[in-house]
Amino acid sequence: MAGEKKKVVVVGGGIAGSSIAYGLQNDADDSAVSVTESELTTDSGEVVPFDFLVITTGTTFSGPKTKVERIEDFEAKKKKIEDSDSILIIGGGPVGVELAGEIATDFPKKKLTLVQSGDRLIDFLGPKASDKAQKWLKNKGVEVILNDRVETDDLTPPNYVTKSGKQITADAHFVAVGKKLGKGWIEASPALKEKLNDEGRLQVEQTCQVAGFTNIFAAGDITDIKEIKQGYLAARHAAAVISNIKKLIKNPDEKKLSTYKPSEKAIGLVSLGRQEGVAQFPFATVGGWLPGKLKSKDLFVGQTRSSLGLKQKA
Ligand SMILES: Cc1cc2nc3c(=O)[nH]c(=O)nc-3n(C[C@H](O)[C@H](O)[C@H](O)COP(=O)(O)OP(=O)(O)OC[C@H]3O[C@@H](n4cnc5c(N)ncnc54)[C@H](O)[C@@H]3O)c2cc1C
């Protein structure tokens, strides 16, 4: 029917998903669900037909869901840190390193141990960035153990043992061993399953359409776009998806769709406490106040709020 709004279903409410839902709010009816094929089935068994589907289920999140529950969770974790004299962090990716940096900055007297299974920290970036992060942490008194691991199934303070047999004593621990890709529901969808590559990411065209589909798009970390997985790039994929869905809503036969070119010059940023950080630019990798100024002060909360049309917090 002329003028009837198209139904766009966005799966996943991270950076890419929320930007797309926000960008299309006046052009289509939006919905957020959990399992899909060409028709989408929610985990409560509801079948949701769609004109367009956008998959943005980058990584799974199994923690508290509501705002109140999340704030309670943050408070509990803050108390856990405050109540501990020594803390073990398992995992030296961005979560483990940023957490270690924040604790070392706000609680310099606490004994921190960071265990990383690989031979360098934040290995999604280059060795120079790893080196700078490790030096910064060591300067703050953090003990960094590389090439070793702590099994996460049965962790009880205060005694921990690494795989190589090293004993670590700590009042508390945090597990930061990497999130899982949000691909389980795609694997359960025969039509889409074959579009996952070996890493479990969805193969997309330059238009951000899932390979072989005209009305199914994907954006963000779940895609196989060859670049560092970063939120600001997920937002750029989202812009291409919004543009293309708007074009296809206007003209289903539109051939001139917007294309996304992978960023060969992506910037990787890892904060280290409130003022400093490590930044990998295409031309150089720097540590200190510059990346701190770019990210660490508000962790892009202000920018994310304005991109979603939310007021800045006072
Ligand atoms: C510690 C850390 C620091 C980072 N720093 C930066 C930075 O400084 N700058 C930057 O640009 N990027 C940064 N990143 C990367 C950035 O966070 C990711 O690239 C970005 O979040 C990807 O967005 P996304 O929307 O693709 O996926 P996600 O943010 O992972 O969102 C996916 C959402 O989908 C939901 N989901 C999963 N499965 C389903 C399902 N079946 N049904 C419904 N929902 C589902 C998940 O719960 C989640 O909410 C950082 C990441 C980490 C871990």
C-alpha cells in the first residue's frame, strides 16, 4: 500500500544496531529480536516478517540487561575492587588492559597481576602498541605475565595457579578473556549459516548486503569486512546500511547503492587510566596524553550519546 512503512528488523543493539535503528526510525518500523532466517523468529517463538533485516550481533553479552541492573552490577564490581588489596585480571586484550589501567590509576596501592595467554598484550594492534601498554602498566607496578593462562572454570580467591604452575595470590579476580561472536543464531539458520566465513563472520558485499541477499544487511563486528573491529567503523557501516535501505525503500530496483570501503588506515585506541592511552595511527603508534585526550576522558560516551540523539549528561 502506498505510504505504508516498511518493516525493518535490526538484530543486535550495539553501536551498529542502535545507529541503524535510530537512522531509520522515521522511514520504517523497527524491532529487535534474537533468531532469524528469511522470516525472523524471536526467542519467545514469535515469527516476525521483515522487508529488510539488519544483522549487527557483533559479540554476545550475557550480563545484566536493564539499566538498573547494569548500574547495580557496576556498583558491585566497584565495591569488589575497593574491598580488595590484590586483584588478578585474566586476559590481556583491550578489556583486561583498560581495566588494569583504570584500577592502577584510581587505586595505585592495590597489587595487580595481569595474565595473558599470548606473547603480547592487546594483540589486535601491532607490537609497538603492545609494548607501550606493557611498559605503562609495569611503570604503574602491575605484574604482567605473558605466555601463560589461568583456567576460568573454577576460580576461587585467594589462590590461583597458572597453567605453567605459577602460584598467584589475590583477593579477587576479573575474567576478561574475550567476548564470543554473536553467531550462534546465524548457525541455526540454514539460509544464513553458509554465509559465515571460517572465523564465524558474515560475508558481506561492499553495499553491506549479506552475500547473495538484497534485503539482508550486516554491519559492525559480525561482518567479514577486512579491517580492525572498531566501534567508529561499525558506525560507518551503519551509515551505509541506512543510506541503502532508504534508497531501496524509495525504489526497490535501485542499482546505485552506497558502498563501504574497508578502512586501511583504521585507528586503534586503548585507554590507560583517565588521562593516558595508546593509539595506533596509520603513520605512528603513540602513547601518553594524546590518545588519553581522544578517548580516556569520557570513553566516547558523549559522542555516542549525540550520535543517538541523546542529550549530553550534565
Ligand atoms: C575494551 C574495549 C575497548 C574498545 N575501544 C574502542 C575504541 O576506543 N574505539 C572504537 O571505535 N572501538 C572500540 N572497541 C570496539 C567496539 O566496542 C566494537 O567494535 C563495537 O562495539 C562493535 O559494535 P557492534 O554493534 O558491531 O557489536 P556489539 O557492540 O558487540 O553489539 C552487538 C549486540 O548484539 C547483541 N546480540 C548478540 N547476539 C544477539 C542475538 N542473537 N539477538 C539479539 N541481540 C544479540 C549483543 O548483546 C550486543 O548488544 C573497543 C572494544 C573493547 C572490548
